[in-house]
Amino acid sequence: MLRLKNLASGSAGNATVVEASDGLHTRRLLVDCGIGPRQLETRLAAAGLQIGQIDGLFITHEHSDHIGCAHALALRHRIPVWMSQGTHMAIGAPDFDGLLTLARDLQPIELGPLSFRPFTVPHDAREPLQLRCTDGAHDLALLTDLGHATPHVLQQVAGCHALFIEANHDPDLLAASAYPAFLKRRVGGAYGHLANQATAAIVQAVRHEGLKWVAAAHLSARNNTPDLARQALAGALQWAPELIVVADQALGTGWLTVGEQPAPAGPLSPPPLPTSLF
């Protein structure tokens, strides 16, 4: 079984657990660690987990809302870490005391019953990577923090049974926002973040009968709303809007099993005020 639990999603911090089990062994990968250690412990506990049950840590890129306390966490709990060489250099090439393995585009990584394959994405970071994960029966793509989908990106997410995908902003809200012009260009640019319509185009391009759920992630607290993201993705998939899961900054998501359709979404609590601009 393959499943996902987002712990936090947005500019104030990102962290997601991917879990695979073959009936005998269960392995869990924490993708990004952009929240503090106390928050992480609290949110893991709410998911029924402890830090000692995390078997690996994958860092997608060096931005603070993704790297967070990763170095301290790995050393304190002796957790193996994967990140690209570019990401490692961008954070100052710290010593991970033998726990670090450098990840590369399309080089598979095995963690017991969980296999994950990094792939490059266009984002304003040194060497950003996102992931395709599998338990051998089902495939899940995590795709956030990119300005557009290249053919390479579309190839890596094609055929997946579930997508955890960025729907960062609504272009009209971004244009009307109080962001300075340079920041609007950065967020909406080819190496920034996906707008709802761009995300919708991706899911439309890769939709197939086996795709059971899509979770919208990394929503801007200022320049998007859960309803706008749901409407855009539901329209592309020809699904009811309540079937689109939205990852929240404070609440994350519930456990989502790959290959199974989740229960229709209920109303979300309002997100907290952002602690950073994007």
C-alpha cells in the first residue's frame, strides 16, 4: 500500500510523509522539512507517527520553507538524507556525518517497499528535484515549486494514480495584489510557481482512468483560494470540485491512499496569515 499525508503546505513551511508497506515492512519518507522541530513532532503525532518512524528525508530544494530544520533533524535522529548536489551547495555544503546521499535526475532510490525517482523541474533554485514514488503497484507524483511543466516533467508524472501538485496562485489575484512588481514577475514567471490554470493544463494532459485523486498544494495565502484551485482542477478533470483535495498550511491533508478515491472534501478552516511573501 502506498499513501501520503501532508503535514504543512505553503510559504510558511512544507512537509509531507510518503509511506509504503508490503505487509511485512513499512517505510516512510519525509519530503521536505520546512517547519520547526516542535511543529513537526506535533503534526506527526496527529498523524499517529513519531520522528523515530521516519526512515528517510528528501529535500526538494534549498528554499527555507522546504529545508527548515532538516540538517538538525537528520543529525539528531540519524535519518538518511537525499538532496541534489546543487541543493547541498546552496545551503553551504554542511556535513551530514555520512547520512547524505546526493540525488540525481531519474536515478531511482530504494527504501524497502518504497521506491522513489527524482526528476528535475524549472524553478529558481540551484538544482530542484521533485519525486515520483511507487510501491510497485501504484505510482504517486509530488510536483510543487515550478514555473511551468516541461516535456520532461509531463513524462515523469504521466500514468500516476495520484498527484500532489502545486496550484499556487490565481493570476488575477496576483496582478491585483500589493506585491512589488519584481515579486509578481518572480512568482508568475517561468521559474516561479504554477498558476491554477497551468496546474489544470498539467492534470488535463496526464489524466487517465487510473487517476484516483489530485491534491492541490502550495496555495498562496494571499493570491489564491481553495475554491479557485478546486474549480480549475475539477474543470480540467471533469470531476466534482469536492473531489479535489486541498492541502492547507495549518492542517495539511488527511491520509490519502494511492489507488483509492478519497472522501469528498469538507470546508477548510481559514489559513493563518502568511509569514513570508510567497
